[in-house]
Amino acid sequence: MTRITADTRSTTESYTEIVARLAGAQKKRAAGAPAYSIYVNRKAGRYLAAGAYKVGLTPNIVTAISAVFTFSGIAMLAILPPAWWVGVAVWLALAIGYAFDSADGQVARLRGGGSASGEWLDHVVDATKISTLHLAVLIMVFRHFEFTDPALYLIPMGYTVVAAVSFFAMILNDQLKAAYGFKPAADARKSSPLRSLLVIPTDYGFLCLVFLLLGAPVLFFAVYTLMFVANAGHLLLASVKWFRDMDRLGADPVSELLS
């Protein structure tokens, strides 16, 4: 009897069967995860992952595809003048890149598990896009917006800092908890729909949608500024909670992690 491995299974399963298998093996959504990521991006990533798995793509190739779309959108944002069609093109590129970003981990699960190098690559791509996206906004507004107050250029600069620190803090939280052997309760990481909606301003997918407003520069920058304020406020409040969470953990394993 022939044993069906993860590699040969993709050729024997139909696309619909792969999608169904993925739907039944989704990892639990993190507490407080925003709505777009849960209800839109994860599902889009599921369909992309099933297709990628079916044609034999590895998780790292899927990550590379995500990077191509994402950085194409960021490049357009920095190079092209603001216009409605530019906004649509930027949004599509960023949104597709984000969906593939969700797909790479799902492909890894279909293939029996990911690798340390794959996780490293995924996080490095994420860290790069999070910072360069707001720097691209800074380049765009410097080249094409006529601000009467130069202090407004500080907004995308501040957004860069907030986004980078938020991403680093969340990754560090997970690493420190793992180092201390922290295991959440079975229901501790479930997120309510209301909470997911309340944290939408922190959602990268929702930020992608904001670029659809590029045809109306004043409106775009006003919404972008509100997003910055919301994310800065969220980081401030979350940092207090995260610090308290870390304070409750033990002390011995962390010295090894931070050495």
C-alpha cells in the first residue's frame, strides 16, 4: 500500500478538499486580533495557500511572492504622484501581498510544519514592509503635498516609529513568554467580534484600504493622521499591559534569552 506523504498529497487532493482541510486546521486567532485580518485576510490567504500547495510551491516561495506584491505597492507609493488610479494600484498590491503573507504559514501547515528559516524570512519581510511603507508615505507627501506647516511631515515619521515598535514588542512578547514556559488557558486567546472591530485602526489590512483615498490628498492625509493617533494611543495603552504581563513572568529563563 502506497503511503501518502505531505508532498504527494497535494497531487491527490482536489483544491476544494485542500481548502476544507485548511479551514479545519486554522490556528486560534489571537486575542484582540483586528477584524480585517481575521475575517478577510485569513480567508483570502486560505484560498491562496490551497492553490500554492496544489501546484507545489514552498512556504518560502509564497513569502517571496508576498514580498514582490508588497514592495511593488510601496515603490508605487513613493514614486508616483497621488491619484485615484494610483490609490487603487497601491491598495491592490499591498492587499494581495498581505493575503500571501497569511498564505505562507498555511502552506507550511499543509506540508506538515514550517522551519526556523522560513519563520525568520517571514518576520524579516514583515519588519521591512512595516517601516518602509510609512517612509514611502513621507517621500510622497514631501514630493507632492504642499504643507504650510512643516511639522506635518513628522506624522509619517512618527507612524514609522510606532509601527516598528509595535511589531517588535509583539514578537518580543511571544518570545519572552515562550522562554518562560508560559502557556495561556485554552480559551484565553479567543477574540470577540466587538473587540476585533474596536482595534480595526491597528489593522494593516485596514491601513491598505486607506490608500484608496489617494485621489483626494487632503482627505487621505486626514484619515492617515487619525490612524497614526489611534495606533500611537493603542501602543501606549498596550505597552502598559505588556509590561505588567512581563513583570508577572519568572526571571531565570530570560537571562539566557537576552544574553
